[in-house]
Amino acid sequence: MREKIIIFTDGGSRGNPGLAGAGVFITDESGREIYREQSFLGLKTNNEAEYLALNLALRYLQKYLKDKANKQLIFKLDSKLVVEQMNKNWQIKEARLRALAEKNWQILSTIPHSSYVITYIPRLENKMADLLANQAMDTAKL
């Protein structure tokens, strides 16, 4: 049976563009915390912050799962735009976002896993990643 890893990510900006932060919260299938991270991103748009939050998670998974295969990765994001674009259902017209998506696809292709899914969840179901992203923005010093 494949072990499930649940990955919650959230990015936000105060202003668009504005001071931006990212949050990542990763659990096993029983809800036990595996990892959490927050990062101040500088001046970014909200959509850039969402993509960069996913990138943070992917870079962690790239290291964490280096020698571990047969994992089912379940990404849960509250950005419909990023979910649909990463799933290749919607076009990516903005060059900056396209570059971020391509980097995320490239990293994802190097992570050993049996399967993955990127799904949309309402913001209320993404509380910990949202909290981490907001904490990153709160601690920002420009």
C-alpha cells in the first residue's frame, strides 16, 4: 500500500504586487506533521507567491523523498489558478507565471513517487499553510 503524503501550500501578498509570503505544511495520511516552513518572498504578486509556495514544498520533497519511492503525493492548494495551470487545464499567458510553473514541473519530475495529484481546497481547509504565509509576511523587514 502506498503511503500518502499530504502537502498544503499557500502564498499571499499584501498589495498586488506587495510584501509576499509563502507557507508549507506537510503531513502523513494520519495528519501527523512531517514538515512546516514559512518564507518571506519580497515584493511579489499573489499568484507568484502561490507558485513560490508550491516551489518551497517541492524543493523540500525533492530532498525528503530522495531515496523513498512508492509515495502518493496529494497537494492541496487554495489557488484555483495554480491548481488548474499546474494540471495543464488552463493556459499560462503570463511569462513570469509560466516560468514558475515550468520550474515546478521540472522539480516534480525529479521526485520519486508513485503518483501525485494537485487539488483545489477552500481557504478554510488550508489554515496552517495560510497561517505560515501570514507569519512570513508579518516578520518581513524591507
